[in-house]
Amino acid sequence: MKKLTFLCYLIAVSLFLNCGSDDESLNSNGGIVVDFSFTNDGNLFEFTNLSEGATSYRWDLGDLSFYCEKENPTYRYTKIGGEINVTLTAMNDAGEESHITKTISAPEVYNIDIEIDGDFDDWKNVEFIYDESASGSGSMQKIKMYGGGDNLNVYIEGNTLMQMELVDIYINSDGDSSTGFLSWQWPEGSGAEYLFEGPLLSNSWGAFYQHTDPNGGWGWSALAGSGANMYSSGIVNLDAETNAIEFSIPKTQLGAIGSSVSLAISELTIGWAAVATFPEVTSTSSFVSYDLPEESYTSCQ
């Protein structure tokens, strides 16, 4: 019985020593410790590499057919959303490597394709960016904007007074409210580089004008043939109390476009009588501003 006990003890010691040897072999990767953290603003993720003992890195960001070799990449997810597995592999000069996989959660990516056709279903996944329906008394009440492609697309909802027979649409295209036309109506932020004037209809006599006064005053130059670049659904009656309209402007019409675009609208009757302004004029009024989506990255940045 004592011999059997001693034999079991020897086997246990042998197994312990062998396991220790295997662990040393698994960890003989140059002492690489691989880890990362991340933060995000919507679908834009910033990855921070926390690895130690490595000299090069390889990221599989979960939706790519290639690897990213930046140490601390930034990436915007534009094709998928939800749970995404991100793998970081860290390597040393000896060719040894270690890796870690973490699951991130990116907001769902919607495929938004706006068509200016009077059917507003394609706007359902775009949020209103400005809403005066609770406090405003003008004809225009709410606005959505989307500029994820070649055009700046705009959707406006209002009451039945909204007819858009004539409009002045002031457009700040460079994102700088200190340049362009500085309007007293929107004193907290205007700076329009462009003005569209005319009926808000496709192929009307309306035209775009470019601002020309370096001091921010009223000075405009007509852009010949530019009215053909306004595409509009015309007014659509949604119910007994609500009208809506959508229109688009090619980004190329707006010159050196910035990271954001803002606008304001004065609505008039066909006889040039004032109907309403949007946003409504107050001592703190400003244009409605929209941040254009960043172009999708073809590689990590």
C-alpha cells in the first residue's frame, strides 16, 4: 500500500512538472502582452493599443477583407452594425505573436438612398434635426437633412400654409458663419455663400446666386443655368393639417463644401408677400446646421 501511494505521488509530481514546462512553452512569445481599448462616437471607433513587448500590429476590424497595421487605428463602420468581433495581433522582431479578440457594438447601419419623388418612405431612418412644431407659428415646422452621397437632400414638414410658391434659401456651405452673407434675421449664425431664389420646383425659373460682398452685406452674382440643379417633389399633402416637401441640391453646386452645411428659408407668396421664415426670426436665431457624414474609410486611419 505504501509503494502504491509513493508511486501515485511520483506520477503527480511528474504531471505537475510537465504542465509547468508546457506553460513555459506557450508563453515563450517574447513576453508579448496584447490588449486594447476603444471609444466610439456613433459608428466612428478609436482603438487604443495597450500591448507590451511588441513591435508591429495587425488588426482585423471585423468587416474588412484586408488587415490594418496602424498601432492605434480609427475606423468608421459603414456597411454593418451590431455585434462585431475585432482581433488585434501583436508581433515582435523574432516573429512571435499573440492575439486578443473583443466584441464591440456599433449602431445599425441603414442603407439610405433618397429619391426626390414625393414618396417619403426613404426618409424614415433619418431623424429630424430641427423642430418648431411645439413653439413656432410659421408655415414650416420640421426639417431633416441627409448628405451621404452626391447631393444635399432636404425634407421639410409644415402646416397647410406651407406652399413654397417662392422661396429664398440661404445656404452656408463652408461651415463658417463669419463668412458670406451675414443676415440680421439670423444673427447668431448665418454666413451664406449661396442663395436659391424662386419657386421650389424642379426646372423652374429659380436660380442660385453666389455671395460677392466681402463685408458680409447683400451682394450676389447669378449663376447661369443653375436652376436646373434644384430637384423638388413639390408640395405633398400628408393629411388635413400637414404638408411636406423634399428637394436636393448637388454638392458640386455649393462650391468648396465644408464638414457641415446650414440653411435658412424665407417663404413668400407668388406675389412676393412674406409668409414665414424658418427658423423663425428671434434675437438668437441661427441657421439650421447639419454635419455631413464623413466619407467611409477604405483603410484604417
